[in-house]
Amino acid sequence: GMLNVACNPNPVFPAGKSEGNLRIENIPGNNYAVTVTVIRDDNGQTVYTSGLIEPGYFVENVTLDAVLAKGEYPALAKFTAFDPGTKEEMGSAGVRINILVQN
């Protein structure tokens, strides 16, 4: 099946340890719960991993799992879909994002 995903392509974090507006959404029409992993392009570091997000739910602000210095970080937000009954991984989709840390 298809997986529709959405997140902010340009999330802003005022500082490396502060919340930023990633705006992850699992579209209500999806059949699968998702997790989201954000992976930096330059070094492959995972800087954020969400919990399970059910269809129709969203996460507006997140705190990164890694503290980043001031700068811009091109990354991939990888959405992984899971069957609601079996919790089996059903596939994934990615969104290119550019993280901005202001201070």
C-alpha cells in the first residue's frame, strides 16, 4: 500500500538542546503506524528517533537526541511503517529536510 508522510522540510531549533518545529504527521488516511528517524547526510548520525505515531496523529515540536552546534544540517527524515496488528515492518519513505540550529 501507499504511505503518505509529512514533516517540516526546514525545521528550526533555537539552540542545539532546545525544541524545534519538526511537525511530523502521520496522515489520517494511512493504514500504518510510523516511526521517524532523522539521519544527517554528512556523517550518517541519527539525531532524532520518534516513538510510534498512529494514523491521524502528529508531533509538532521535538528535541533532538544529539546536541548540534550552530549551523545547517541536511538530513533525511525516514518514516518506517508498521502493521497495526502484527507490528511487522511494512516499508519506508523518506523526506529530505534541512535542520537549522540558530545558536
